[in-house]
Amino acid sequence: MGYKVRKEVLGLDVYRAGKPISEVKRELGLGEVTKLASNENPLGCSPKVKAALRELIDETHMYPDASNYELKEALSAKLGVKPQQICCSTGSDSLIRVICNAFLESGDETIMAEVTFPRYESGAKLMGATPIIIPMENNGLHIERMVDAITEKTKIIWLCNPNNPTGTIFNKTDFANVLSRIPDRVLIVMDEAYIEYVTSKEFPNALEYLKDYPNMIVLRTFSKAYGLAGLRCGYGIASEELTSYFNRVIGPFDVNLYAQKAALVAFEDEEFLKLVIETNESGKEYLYEQFNLMDLPFIETNTNFIMVDTKTNDKEVFEKLLSKGVIVRPGFLLGMPGWLRVTIGTEKQNQLFIKALGESL
């Protein structure tokens, strides 16, 4: 063949998402399958969202609003930022790619943690940049060591808080100690995909730092707590200048008609969000209790998932759970062999998982 693929593309691995329910049913001949692998909202989305989506059926032939006007206005009003500071795309992982496309090129360096969201690394490699990987400390980001790694070649530092897949956070004090050491030429990307689940009072909400750090970008999503993973809608908040660059890279109709409406309605339904958070907290405490009874180490989380140490081969435990109709995320895929990442589900789902885990071990 005559075409030539860029070497950066050839060097990338295909992202391995959590197995879908339909695939497990088909492969194993199972009738019932519980998926606790991809940190999806076990309660689904708000009933108000479902009603709003039904009303849009007759508008399916129309293009969505390329400016995301109504959604940006709602986000602006509640978050205390200008609409011009907000950019929307198909999930925050899409915005990660947009940031890399806009700023990285061959020879650049970009800093990230050893065990964190893998799209930072793949986005950097695609643009020919060099990922600088910093070891973890107590399963959390060692942000001081990350800042120490900044060189003249550094373009972006990625701070996932809470961190995926460990569920850990860095606190306000540690964050304040390193911020002033980051040159204003280096972009600080604060990935807060799980912020709605955070319970710690020591968590540094990145929006509170945005005014003082125009090189900061805050990423959030409607995929997790709002239950809209299937529609793909995320948003970024930054200075008007940075946002103007991102909007040149984002496709004109990136957020589809249904995703825009669903995100708007979901964002305004505070009662449903409260129920989601309460359900998550209850499930978290139950799983903590059960892991302790099973003498399995785990990482305390500020998200809707928990990393638990199986003390054995996580791939084998994953396969055994799969055969019982329970899908989780094996640690060997996340850079943490021996561990499992389990999404906190409903009471019934959590109990089913614990029973299957006990049998699998």
C-alpha cells in the first residue's frame, strides 16, 4: 500500500475500555450481568433528563447549537465564571486531546503521574511529545516531585484530582505549596471528573484558583455523577484566551443535540444529584466494611470507585468474577497488578459483587 501512517500513531496502543454487558452476555452465555467496571452512575440519569430527551425526537434532523449557548449560560451562572471561559466537547477525554492538539509538538515534554488517567499519555504521544512519568506516593500524586520535574521543554502538567484509578486526592496545603513554582508558560490541567463525589474538606476546588492562574485549565464531565456517559458531554473552564484556542480545535457540532439538552437538565436537577451522592456514600461504607472483614487492603476514595488489593493474581480474579456475571476493572490494565477497581453500585449490586468476590478468592 502506498499510504504512510505517522510514526506517532503506530506507537499508540488501543484504549481498552471496560467490557460492555452485551459482550459478556454473548461470550459467556449469561442472562444477567452486573457492570462495575467503568465508574458509570448505577442510578442512571435524572428522570427529568429522560423526559427532556423524549421531547427532542422531532428535532433529530436539526443540527445542535454549535455555541452550546444555553449550557454555557447555566454553567456560568452556577460556577461563577464567564460563558466565554467555558468550552464544551464530547466528554472531558475529548478535551484532553484538544489541549494536546493545541499546544504539544515534537520535542515538548508533558508531566503526569505513573498511575493516572491514560489519555494524557496517549494524547501527548500522538503529538510527538514526551510524557514524563512521575512515581506515586502512597497511591497518590506526588505533586511536589511532579513540579520538580519541570524543565524548559515542559508544556503541560496533568493533575488528576481525585485521581483515576486510585481515588486519592492531594490537599489544599500541598497544592498551594507547589502552585507558585509552576512557570506561567506551563499549562496546569486540573482534571476534576469526579469532583461531585468528593467529601474531603481539604480538597482544593480548582475554580477557586483560576483567577490567579491564567495558565490553569479545569476539566469536568457529565459522564459520572450526572449519569450521561452514553451521550458524551464534558466541559473545560479556563481564561478567555485559552478557551478561544480550544474552540478553534473543537468540532463545530461536537456536543450533539441530545447531549446538550441532557446536560442542561441534569445540571439543574440538584435533588437527583444529592440522591446520587448519598447512594455512593452508603455503598462506599458498605464496601469498606466488607473489605475489612475479608482482610483485603483498599484505598480510601473520594470518587465512585474503590481500588482493592486481591493479594493474588488480579487477572484470574477478574476472569472468575466475569464468569459469575460481574464486570470490574483488573489492576494489570491500570498499572496496579494484583488490584481491582470496582465501581460503587446500588445496594443490590454491591452485595452481589461481594458475594462473587468472596467465591472467586
